[in-house]
Amino acid sequence: ELKDDTSCVVVYDNPLDNVEDLAHIFFKLCLKEKVVPYVVTKKTVFKWQEGFWQILHDVFEKDYKDQYLAAGLLERTGGELQHLISDAATMQIIRWTDGGFGMACHNYDGDMLTDEVAQVHRSPGFITSNLTGKRDDGVLIKEFEASHGTVADLWHAHLRGQETSMNPLGMVVALLGAMEHAATLAPGPDAEKTVKFTQACKEAVYQAFRDGRGTRDMAGPSGLTTEQFVDTVAEDLHLRLATGKAPTPRPAVPEVVHPSRKFRRNFKVDELKMQAMFDRFDL
């Protein structure tokens, strides 16, 4: 019964019929990449999320646990599949700076966590969503999305004649991922050409950022404009497609020199003891 003058009721429909497929995709990918799997929910509050966790757990126990144990990927989780409350997951993503983990969660938790990862790495341009389903005949359906929402704002700035510097990583990975999946659905000579192009294009984009030829969100004020970035990637891509080889690496970006800790107010902190304290509470 609602007695407030102004109220809102939100109803979620979360069918669990595809969670088993999600489990297989997730655990196979984590095993391939040799990372520790975690399942993220808010099931302590939203009891209906218990089914999501239980299905993933059952699939893991039946089909994957022995493989993960043999690979040594459950050492930091006590030999079991670890569940994380979504609040804890947001904190661990910031703390686990060395990577080495994968997380399976509901879509809205995934939106939050991917946003956080992108912001930790200084740019919403890192965000790409890959929605995976399955047809009745078992063939995977994939939808790729650059979900960071910055392109429209920059496009309008471009129309106003303003200079822009758009990080296209999320959009590029989404577009090339869709092209590669289309190639798997229709194998043949054209598909092979498509995959050759997508692989070369991805490497050209990645190499530009590695060399410091990135957009300003990553490279700072000296970074390239949108048009300059397109031009430098196009030059690299043309050479890769024509010769099958990567261009000569550009000069490395100068290493950032961090100021001495002695200039900090609390520079005498015993780092080993601090690390030992955090290790006690780390998952």
C-alpha cells in the first residue's frame, strides 16, 4: 500500500533462462585469459538475485572447478568460486590495480563497474558493451555497443566548428567486434579479409596510444585532435595492410618521474606493515 503523495514503483523482469549460457561463456573466457572469476550481486538485499548466483555456482562446480584448480586460479579465493557484494566489487576494482580478475553480474551492476574502470583509467572512451545471446539453433547472437555516451556531445561541438579530441577506443572495438562476429557467421575468403582488416586496425589504434599519439584524455594537452588521430591511425593501417608488418615504433613516451615521498607530510609510513595490514582483509 502506497500512502505517499508522490510515489514510484519499479518492477524488474529478470528471466534466468539464459544465465546458464552466460556462465559457460564467462568461465571459458576467464579460463582462457587465466584470470580469477568472481560473481557480483546485491543478493543480500535483492533476494531475487540469489538464483543468478546459484546457477553460476552450480555450473562452475559441475563443469569448471577442476580446471580452475589445476590452473591455480583459485588460490586467492580459498579454492572456491568467490561471490562479491556489488559494493565490495566497486572498491576492489580500484584496489586490484594489477588486474587478473573477471566479474559476472547483472546488467546494471555491469554498467556501474565498467563506468568505474573507465574513469579509473581516465577516459569514458574505454567502455564497450558486448551483449551476447543465442538463437534457437545454438548460434551466438552478439550486439556491440560503445556505451560511453560522449560521441554525441563531441559531434555537436564539431558542428559548431569547435576543435575536438575524441577517444574512439570504445567505438572502434565495438565496430570491429561486430565485423569479426559477422565474419564468423559467414566464413570464406571475404571473411578472412575482414578479420585481417579488423586485426590490423585494432593494432594500429592501440599502437597510437602506446606511442603517445593518443587523444587528449590520455595523452594530455599535447594529444591529438580527432582528425589528427584518424590520420595517424590511417597511415599506420595502410602500411600494415600493404606489407603485413607494423611500422617502425615511434620514440617511447618519456617515463613519468614521481616526486620523492619525502615531500609528503606522512612520508615515514612503513609501507611493508601497511601492505601486511591490507593483505589481512583483502579477499
